[in-house]
Amino acid sequence: MTNPRRLAGLELAEALRGSRRRTLALVRNLSDDQWLPARQSGVNPVAWELGHLAWFAEFWILRGPHLLQADGLVVANLPASIVGPDTVFDSARLAHGDRWAAKLPPRVQLLEMMARQLEASIKAIPDGDDDRALYFHRLSLFHEDMHGEAFAWMRAALGYPAPVGTASTQQQHAGDPLRFADDRLEVGPSAEVDAFLFDNEIRANAIALRPFEIDASCVTAGDFLQFVAAGGYDRPEFWPGEAGAWRSASGLTHPSRWRRDGSGWELRSFDRWHPLNTLLPVMHVNAFEAEAYCSWKGRRLPSATEWEFAATNASHSEFAWGNSVWEWTGDAFAPYAGFVAGPYRDYSLPWFGSHRELRGGAFATHARLHNPRYRNFFQPHRTDIFAGFRTAATL
């Protein structure tokens, strides 16, 4: 199987078509009312999100904002010819709240525009496997894959039915924590591994790690239920600073998608309530909830570097990841030393410091994005994403 970050030619064309098929399958059965739901934080109007991902591909692939030439990158500033205008579909120019009032094309027209953009983008795939020439096609592919997952969590947040064919979280069998006790542990430059890199992944220098221990699998709902039953949400010592402010404002005493059912508990998954499966990873908890649990257990969240080291130095059977939930880390999303923003400057730069880093991948994440070096990032209070966590400790 070709490394997703080295896709070229016909394989790249099929990947672009497959990502678009997945995107459309996630929204095809939505009613007109569901197409434009009530305004909610973390959710975009469906038409805007579809238009944005098609606009993004046209902008970076077809309009040549950075034409690749032997002597470097030159700005072209070509106007939109398929999906536009820029003032509507560029996420950097239209604030989240304003997207609900924007004039968006009707469904039929939008789908036709998207089809034309896709075929034009595929026609523009350069011959050969030059990584520099293929950069923007690969960027657009991964961008659409990310938005596919966003449509899945949008459906879950709004209580819509689960998309047809959506996988579910998988039961994990907890083994003993993994110990990495050599004090010379290092994580090296990621530029040597993959042909395509997001700008925030490029690490110029190796990082030394102190000996540490990390869970072999994620914390389960049953584990977290013990924290809830012990009154963990009501103990201020587990909720310092910003976490305490969130806890007070939310008024929660358990995860937001749990509810009591007689003597037991239920979990809402998309539009249905199910008995809480205590063997599955806990999901839809935010970074504050994850840290509170860790404090209660006398442990901590792993650093992103510890997580990456474990994922790349243990077998998948020893360190399970990538098919259940994203995993909160203890790190703020921050640039590596020597960071230089890529051509798509708004991918990372605006979010450093205000977001928390996650690693791994969820059941709704496209397999192409499952990479131990991939850095996901969200604000620490978010509970709508498919996120859980595992614990760690310094040795």
C-alpha cells in the first residue's frame, strides 16, 4: 500500500475522488432543515463547509496563489472561476458567526460546482512523483479528509442519525503500562520520514525524553465511571484555574453525553441513547475532564512527544491507537523550534497557544490521517470531537 503522503498520479486521482464520495455520503441524506441547522458553536452550515472545501482545492491547486517554479514561489492571484467568492468561502475572511448569514448557493448548484472543481483538480495533477509539485494536491486531499470527520462529529453533536457505514469505537484490552526507561530516548526530525509534511510537523532537532510510563490503551468508560461515582466533578483540587472556570460554568457532574437510566448510565451516540459500554474508550470528554481524572488517579496526561515515541517504538498490539478516539495530551499546541509557516499560513499559525494538542485518530478519522507524527489541535473545552485520553507518569 502506497504511503498516503506519497500519493501521485492515478492513485492520487482516485484518492481525491474517494474523499469526495465520502464527503457527499456524509451529507446526502440530510433534509433541507438539517442542511441549515440552528446556529451552534463548532458547527458550520453544511453548504458553507462543502463550498469551503471545494474552494480550498480550487484556490491552492488551480488558481496558483503560489505557482511552483524552479526559482521559488511566485504569487499569481487568479480569480475564482468555479467556487467563490473568496469573501464567502475563505475561512480566514469570513468569521464563524457570519457564515450563517452568508448567501450560499442552493444544494443542486453547489454540488455541480463541486463536481467541476474536482475534475479540474484531477486534470491538473502533474506527471511524475515530484513531492514539491504534488504538495497542493496532497494538502487539498488531507484537508477534505479532515472535513469529512467534521461532518461526522457535526451529525453527532446535532443528534442526527449516524452516517451509513460509519464504524464505531472498538473495545480495547488494557495491558500493563509500557515503560520507556532509557534516559537517552530521542525523537528525531520528522522531515526524514514522510514526503508530505504539515508545517507544524517539521522538527529540526531531536528531543530528549526523561524515562516515562504510558498506558497501553485509552481510559475506558468504566474507568471514568469510577471517577464520576467518586464525586470527582465536585472536588475542586482536580479542577484548577481554567478547568475550574469551565466546570463551574458547565454545571456538569458527568460527561455531557451521559445520563442516568435508573441505576445505570446511558450514552448518546448520534441520535440514539445506548447503555454505557464500560469496556469502550471514554469519548466526548474534554482536556479538563481528562486532566481531572488523571489527577484523581495520581497520574498525568502524556506529553505529545511521549505519545509519539510510544506509538513509533512499540508494536500496535502493545500500544493501541488510531481506531477509536483522538487522545488529549498535556501539551499546548505550540510550534517546534525553527517553525516556518507553510504556504497555507492559517493552518497552524493562528492556533498556537490557544489550542491543546491531540494525537492518534478516531473511528471517524480517515485512515490516511493516521500517522504517529500528525498533530491535531482543538480548544481544551471542546467535547463535540471524538476525543478521549490515556494516562502517563514520569519514572
